[in-house]
Amino acid sequence: MSSFGKIVRLELDNFKSYRGKQTIGPFYSFTAIIGPNGAGKSNLMDAISFVLGVRTGQLRGTNLLDLIYAYDDREKQQRGRRAHVKLVYQTPEGYEIKFTRSILPTGGSEYRLGDANGEQIVNWDEYNRKLKSIGILVKVRNFLVFQGDVESIASKNPKELTDLIEHISGSEDYKRRYEELQVQKGMADEKAVLAHQKKKTISAERKQKKLQMEEAERHRKLQEELNKVKQQHALWQLLNIENDIDKANADRDVEDDSLKQILAELEDYENESKSKKKEQDGHLKEMEKCQKRIAEKQKKLDNQQLELVKQREEISRLSSKIKSTQKEYGKRKEERERHLLEVKKLENDLLGVTKQLQSLREKSEDAGGKVQLVDSELATYHQIKEEAGMKTAKLKDEKEVLDRQQSADIEAKKNLEENIQQLRTRVDELKAQKEQMEDRQKKNVLAVEKHKADIERAKEEQRKLKEKLAESRHKHENLKARIGEIDSQLRELRADRHESERDKKLSHTVDTLKRLFPGVHGRMTDLCRPTQNKYNLAVTIAMGKFMDAVVVEDEQTGKECIKYLKEQRLPPQTFIPLLSVRVRPVAENFRNLGGTAKLVFDVIQFDRVLENAILFAVGNTLVCDDLDEAKHLSWSGQRFKVVTIDGILLTKSGTMTGGTSGGMEARSHKWSDKKVEGLKEKKEQLESDLEKLGSIRDLQLKESEASGKISGLEKKIQYAEIEKKSIEDKLSKLNVERLEEEIARLMPELEKLEKIIDARAGKIQSLGQRIDEIVEIIYKKFSDSVRVKNIREYEAINLKAIEQMAAERVNLHNQQSKLKYQLEYENKRDAVSRIAKLEPTLASLQSALQDAEKKKKELMSAIKSLNSGIEELKSEVTDWKTKAEECESSIQESRKKISTATSNITKHNRHIKSKEALIDQLTLQKQEILEKCEVEQIQIPTLEDDDMDIDQSNNDPAIDFSHLSGSYKQKSRPSDRDKIEKEFAQKISSLVSEIAKTNPNMKALVQYEAVLEKERSATTEWEAARDEQSQITAEYNKVKQLRQDLFMEAFNHISLNINKIYNELTKSNIHLVGGQNSTHAVGGTAHLNLENPDEPYLYGIKYTAMPPSKRYRDMAQLSGGEKTVAALALLFAVHSFKPSPFFILDEVDAALDNLNVAKVASFIRSMSCGVAMPISTEEDAADLGRGFQSIVISLKDNFYDKAEALVGVYRDSEHNCSKTLTFDLMRYRED
């Protein structure tokens, strides 16, 4: 009997294609699931996988809700849907375990475990532990082979086979820990090596420091002796400096007293000059106001004169227009008289014709009853007439047609004649109008030519005036510009004076700071100067905002100065501390660039003590003579910051800045009083030349008059052109030629019509004669009976009078129509409206002429008034100008006095500055000596404290010279000082030479102790690293061995059984389908080989299978069926390592032929049902994992006929779901 349990049945509720509750089973040891494609076989396998905990992604669904049965999409959207699968498992002991997994409406899972006593909800961990207890490993999937798994196994590379066996063996659980320990082991090994190396290095350093300690002691003694000599030297220098400073201060006080007296005198002169200047500004403002009023009146005068010219032209135009309109008005009145006479004549003629028609109508009524016949004669007449009519009907019809045509043509002829006559009358009228218009046009053309000639003369005159005006204006503007330049220069001189006052105040502030704070050196502009005047502007641009910066000794001094400025509410200043300012060293290669390029630093004169401040202000900026060289240096190759001598700055970033400002240029270029006087004389000469040019306004007025004249002539030409165009339009509308062409076109038609009428009249006469002959013959007897010569005589007696009346009536009607047409035409001619239009036009022109005359008088009066006002204002301007010139002469006198005082002030300031510079230089020397002593740690004794701290002192300490030897205290001459200086230098040089030979390390003692401590620390560190290395290596080896043991246990088992299983699957000792026996009784061989036996899990496993009776080939060269058999052998071998109680296979025979299907089916049956197979020992059978339950999905009959039972899956089309039937084959199995 088998030692494994088995699946008894499955209970499904709405799982996938299985609707409602369905029980599937019982399942036997070897059960085959069959059914058509799409019936739900794989869904049944999914149900088993689902209940055993396989993930949703492997069940062909994105989430659990997709696994719930739904009839259609609407049912799928319903809420509250649930599903579950229950697997009933029977243990080898015979009791049942129920595994249930449910899908909740929320999309989650619920797990239940049950037995005969009932079920309970458990979590996944407990559920999974229960599965493991019966041999089900969900993670490894040792119970399940899906579709495609066989092909996947067959196509795995060696490394993937290694991963498979690691997965099966459980060594994969140690993979992460193994890799972590491997990294830790490498780090620990490296750490131990580094610690050992560090320990060796520190030991060598300890020996070196011991030797340096002995050398340091000797050096210390020499240094103490040197410091004592240097102290004496410094005290001697400081004593001499203090004596020199006292003398310089006394000299400076004398100069200060003289300067104060001169400054008081200068202030009086400046006050006097300001008052006169203020008075002069008032006079100039009044004069400017008068000039503005003159300009305004002159502008009004120009406008009035221009308007007067326009009015004169307008009066001339209106007079001409009135004359032409009056002439036209007379002509129109004569035309109206002729028109009225013509209308009256036509009306009389029409009345006469109407009376003639009325008389003719009465006459025809009286002659209606002359012809009288008896009834019999009348009947005979009508009978004969009917007979004659029948015989002459054709001829009469023909004649009647010709008569109608003739009448129509005669009427057309009359119409043509009337039209031609009317056209000829109209042509005569138009020709008369055309001659009249052509005469007007000739006069107009002559007037235009005359106006154009006048315009040419006026334009020539205007051109000459414009040239003269342009020349005068150019000279005027040139003189104004030159005067403006001189004014600008004079203002700049005043700005320089203001700048000098500002500098004086700033200098006073800096002097105060220097007195209060010894560390203040002075302003940058006072401490340095360009070597040549041409570099003044370049240095100004290069320094920029640091031109007025104050140089101080250190940062603390700067802070004290800023505090003082705030307390005194003085303007802010920029401070540059020499000791703490950060500067870049001078780039020596910049001095060898060639051309005119130089460092701005090199073109400045300054005390070398201030080097850091100057270098901070200008940096490595270059100065060049021209812009092209500057561009080449700044923007090509290595870029430089360059400034030209004319003030153009080019930066490294590519920007270029131009222009000038006051600053250094203003300070180095003071305008002298002589230059001011020269500028003023030049200005007066230019103003005199400006007056000689005369008034530009007169020229502008003349030019405006010429322009007005030209404008008037152009308007006349414009009006003439308009009239010319009007006449041309009228001439074009006369169309005399078109009327003549129309007459010429109608005349041939009239002639043609006359010819047709004449020809047709002959035909009509011929037809009439023929009809008369026939009628005479027919009427012969009747004519005799009524006693007339012939029937025509009878008809003539009665009809002739009627025809004459009709002809006369037609003639009168034609005359009446013609007269009506002519009368209507004459009435339509509007002769009155033309006169009515001309009358208001003439009145408006006369009114406009009167308005123009009135406006002309007003303009002349206004011009006269403006001229008188301008003359008065000019007189007033002259008075103000005289007063302003008197003030200017007073100002000039004051300026001369100021200039003299300023020169004296400059002289005294120069003397004071030289003394202050000497004091500053001596103070700086003193400061340098003190700083040098501080740097070299030489103590200078003071009266307050024997130990001084220069950085913390705000004032110079009072030095105690009692420590100085008596021989050095006496005042000495310069020659004696040089001798003493040489003695000190010789002593110091000797001691320095001795000290230089020692080359000690003064910190050797401290360093030796530190090295000992470092050596102890390094030893401890090395021991700790070595212990850590041993500990990690031991743990690493332990994990490595454990991982390798687990892997090799699985590998050895699978490697040992795979050959047996493959041999069983490939040898043929059974009957085949068709009754044939196999020829391969031995079977094939299969092997697993490790690529690296030492660490097999890091490398691949090569799977070799050799089918029976075939030579060795790679797996890739095997056929599809051979690959499938080899893959199945590997699957069964893997399953045998950790066998599950049941094995579920989904169409693993899909790629096999009938022979291999039979072999695989027989093997599975033997492993499941205990059917006898030639296995050597019971131990081999146990190793192969025989006794497990097999559930196989197959579509091949020679596979599922080996099963003990069949589960048939079919599709219920009525309910659209899957259903099953179970069929027991054991009842039909032959023994």
C-alpha cells in the first residue's frame, strides 16, 4: 500500500466556469481528466491550485474577483458575489482533512481547515503549515505541472537548472545570508590588512620623533638669545621714531594756524560771490522770461502773417470765382428765355393739330350714308363680290401680306427719319456746347501755365531763402553748441570745486579717524597716485568704488571707525583692513604680455606697506593704450580684465563699459582761473558772432511768405485742374462722335428701307392690276345692270372719300405724336434749376469774400499790435542783460580773490600733507616694527603692562625704554644711526645662521607623546580587526557549508534517480499500440553534471540525455518528443526528492507521439497504482517516490485509458457553465 494520502473529492462553488455548487470525484490513484477544448479542464486544475494556495497571477486572472463565475458582464458587475473551493484529503491513516479557500466580495481570500469535527477559519501561515505537514510545498509547487512547464524545463540553461535545484533543495533560503557574509568577509579581510599596515607605519614614526626632541632643545636656547638682541634693536628704532614724530607734529601745527586764517578769508570771498551770483541768476531769469514772451509773440506773429497770405490768396480766388459764376449765370438766363419761347410755340402747334383731327372726325360722320342700293342689287353685289373674292383670294392674301410689310416699313422709315432729325439737332447743340467748353479749357490751360511759372519763380526764391536759413541756422546751432560746451566746462569747474569741498570734508573726517585710531592709514586717493597723467582715468575706472575707500591696519580698527561714524552721524565709508583682506598675488606672466599692456598695479605709486590694499582694489587688471589691443587681450585666448587709458573697461565675461566720471580724473585735472577767464572771453566772442547772424525769425518769416505764395498758387492750379477735369468730364459726356456714328449707322438702314419700300410698291401695284382685271371680268354684267362703267367706279364713289379721310387722319396723328414728343422733351429740359443752383452759389461766394476781407483787416491789426509788443520786450531784455553783465564783472573779481586764496590754501595743504605723510610714514614704521615683534613673538615693554597685545589695543602703547641699554638712549645723528643699525644686523645675522643649521622640530616632544598614543590605539585596532575577521570567516564557512550540503543532498538524489527514471521512460518492454513490441529493451541514459563542484550553486548544471540507440547530442539538438521525455524525467526526479502525496499534470503529453505517450502513461500508472515494472530493488522504488496519486489532464486515448478513473468535463450550453462526470475504469479493466 502507498504511504501517501490522496485527494478524495473537490467541492466547487461558482469558481471560474463552474456554476453553483458542484462536487467532482471521487479521485483514484490515477485519474485522468478529459473533455473537449474549452469545456473547463484547465479551470478544474486551477481550482486545485487555488485551494492549495497558488497565487492569482498563475491562475490566468488579474485579481481574485476574476475567478468568480459570471454568466455575463451584467452579473459580473453585481455586488456580493462569492466563490470557494474545498479539497477533501484522505491521510494514509484514513481520516479526512478539508482545505477550503474562499473568495470574499471584497476581493480577499479566506482560509479554512476542517475535519470530521467541523471547520474553522485560519490565517495563511497556519494553512501553509498544514499543507507542508502533508508534503505540499506551495512555493516550490512540487505537486503541480502546468501547461508549458515541460517545455520550460526542456529549454532551461545550466544556470536556470541550478536555480531550480536551489529552489527545491531549500539552499536558496541561505543565499542572501551567504552573499551578505561574503561581502562582510571581504571588508573584514581588507580592514585587518589596513590595520596591520597602520601599526607598522606608526612604529617607524615613533623612532623618528625621538631624534627630533634632542635637536629642538638646542634650537630653543639659540632662539632666546636672538629674541633678546631683536628686542634691543626694536626699542632703539622705536625711540628714534618717536623723537622724529614729535618734531613733525610741531611743524604741522604752525602750518595749521596759517591755513585757518586763509580759510576764513576764502569763506568771505565765496559768500560775496554767491550773493552776486544769486542776483545775476535773478536778472537772467527775468531776461529769459522776456525772451520766452518774445518767442511766443513772434510765433503768433508768424502764424498771423502766414494766415494773412492765405487770406489774400483766398480773396483773389473768390473774386475770380464770382466773375466766372456771374458770367455763367447770364448765359443760363438767356437759355431759359429761348426755352420758354420754344415750349409756347410747340403748345400752339399741338393745339392746331388737335382741332384739325376733331374737324376731320365730324366730316367723316356726315359722309357715312351716300351710297344706296336696292336689296336685290346689294345681294347680287355681295354674291359677285364673294365669287370675285374666292377667285382673287390668293392674290389678295399675297397683296395683303405685302401691304402689311409695306405699312410696317413705311412706319419704320418715318421713325428713322424722325430719329435722324433729332440726332442731328442734338449734334448741333452739343457742338455749340463743345466749342464753348474748349474755349474755357484753353483759357484754363493758359492760366495753369502762368501759375506754374509763378510757382517755379516762387520756389526758386524759397530755395534761396531756405539755403540762407539753413546756413544761418547751422551757424547758429554750431555757435550755440560751442557756447553750450563752454558752459558745460564752466559747470564742471564749479563741480570740481564742489568736489574739492566734498573731498575737504571727507579728508577732515579721515584726519579725525587717524587721530583717534592709530591703525587708520588714510584714503586710497591720498595714499596712491598714477605714475603718469595719461593713466589717471584708467586707474579711476579700475579702482571703481574703492577710490574713496579708507585703508586701516586691521579689522578691529575698521569696526571702531564704523562705530564712530554712526555715533557722529557722518557719511558711511568703505574700509580695507590690511591684515585680514584677502588678495590674489600678482600674476607675473601678465607683465610679459607685450605691446602697451601693463598691470594697473604697476602704474600706481604707493608705499609698499599698502600693497595688499592696492592689489585688492585693482587686482590683476591690465591697462592698454587703445581699444583694439584691449579687445584682443580680453576676448581672445586667455581672457583678462582690461581698461583703456580713455576709460573703456572690458571684462572677462565679455561686457564692455565706457564713459567717464569725476573721481580721479577730476582730482588730477584742476581748472585754473586763467582757463576760466579764457573760456568766458571765448563765450563772449561766440555770443557776439551769434548776434551778427541776425534774427533767424525774419528769414523764417520771408520763407513762410514764399511758402504761402507757393501754397496759394498751388491751390489756384488745383482749382484749375479740378475745373479742367470737370470740363473734360463734360466733354467726354457730350459724345458728339457717338451721335454722329449713330446717324452714320442709321442712314444706310434708311436708304435700304427706301429701296425695299420702292421695290415692294411695284409688286403691290402689279398684284392690284391683276386683281382689278379679274374683278372687272366678274363684275362686268353687274356693272352694266347698275349703270356704272365698272365696279371700281362704284367702290370709288363710296370708298374714296373714306380712304382720303383715313390718310388725312393718319397724317394728323403723326404730326400730333411728333409735337407731343418735342413738347415732352422741352419740358424735361431743366433750364430753371440750373439758374436756381447758381444763385445761392453766387450769394455764398460773395458772402465768403466779405468774410475774407473782414478777416484780412483783423489780421493786419493783430500783426501791428504784435510788432509793437515785441519791440517793447526787446528793450526790456536789453536792460536785464546790462544788469546781469554788471553782476558778472563783480563775480569775476570775487573769483580772482578766491583763486588767490585757493592757491595759498593748496600750498599750505601741501606742506601739511607732507608733514602728515612723514608722520604717517613714521607711524607706519613704528606699527611695522611692533607687528614684526608680535609676529616674531618679541615682547616690547610698556608702562601699563609688560606684556602688550597689539591686536586688542586701540591706542599706541606707551613704551618703556628703561629696558634699553644706556648707550642707545642718547640722540644720534643719521651717520651714527647707520653704524648702530649695522651692528644689530651683524649680531642678528650670526644668530640666525646658527639657528638655521639646527633645523629643529619644536613640537617633537608633544608629537612623540602623540605618536606613542597612536601606536597603542593602532595595536588595539589591529587586534579588534583580526578578531572580527576570524568571527565573520567562521560564520561564512558555516553558512557556505550548510548551503552546499542542502544543495548537494538534492542534487545527489536527483542525479541518482534521473537516469533510472529516464531509462524507465525510454525502454520498451511492453506492447505498443498496434500490437508491436519495442526494439529498445535497454532504454536511454541521462546525467546531471556540475560545472563547479566546490561551489555548485554559483555555477550551472548541465543536463545530458541520450535516447536509446543514439549517440550523444546536446539537449538543443534533440527532437521535440525527446526533449519532452527528458524534461518529464527531470520533473519526476525532482518530485522524487520531496514527493507530494499527489501529482497534477496538465497535458504533459501534448508534444509526444503515441509510442512515448504509452511509455509515459505506463510509468505514471506504475508510480501511482503500484503496477509491476522492472525496478531492481525496493530501495529504488522508494527513491523514485512511488505511491503518489496522479491526476492528469489529457486528450489522448492511449494515455487516459491507463487511468483507473476518468473525470469527463463538458460544457452545459443551457446554463453556460462547465459540468463533470466521473467514470470508474477499474470495473472494466482486464486482469
